[in-house]
Amino acid sequence: MRFLVVDDSPTMRRIVINALKTFEYNDFLEAGDGDEALKQLEEHKVDFVITDWNMPKVTGLELTKAIRSNESLMHLPILMVTTRGLKSDIIEALKAKVNNYVVKPFTPQILKEKLDAILAALNR
């Protein structure tokens, strides 16, 4: 399974990727913003997107909407990992059709629980 990890912070991308490695996932692409992520999605097969919300150029919310409006990408599972923890933010992200939502800071265990929940829902 190939993950696209999107965050303007290289440190946060590394944290997410290191957590994924502990769960035995080893295929990753990275992007520093939503614009770069869209280019990666055009060029590579991706199975799962993990994105931050607050990024320059194209935000994670805009990225989610672009993915959901693209017929060849709309099926991709999206996990939003962000500092935005207000109920209204979570509702807005869910309306944009993210599959799940994690508020930073998070533990690797919380990330795994969210990933597992998304994958289980997709396999129903």
C-alpha cells in the first residue's frame, strides 16, 4: 500500500512516516503542500492520502475537495491530521469527505486506530 503524506512541515512528514513504518507500511510519497500532492497523484499510483490542513498554496481541505471531485481519485481514503480541533473544523472536513480526522499532537497508536478504522470500513 502506497501512502502520500502531505504536510508543509518536513518534521511532521517524518513523524507520520516513522509511525507508518512501525505498522509495517513501507511505501511512501511526500508532498509539502496540496499543489505538490496533486502533482504526485497525477504521476504515481497512491492508495491512501494522509494530509495536514494548514498548508501554503493548496490547503488540505482544498486538496480533499480536489481529490473528491476527480473521478479517478475520488475513491482514495483520506486521513486529515491537523492542529485544527474545533468541532466546526471537524465538521467542515467531514463534509469535504475525509474518511477520518486526527488532531495533533497524536500518538502512533491513535494514528494506527484511525488507519485501521478507515481500512476496515473500506473492506466492508
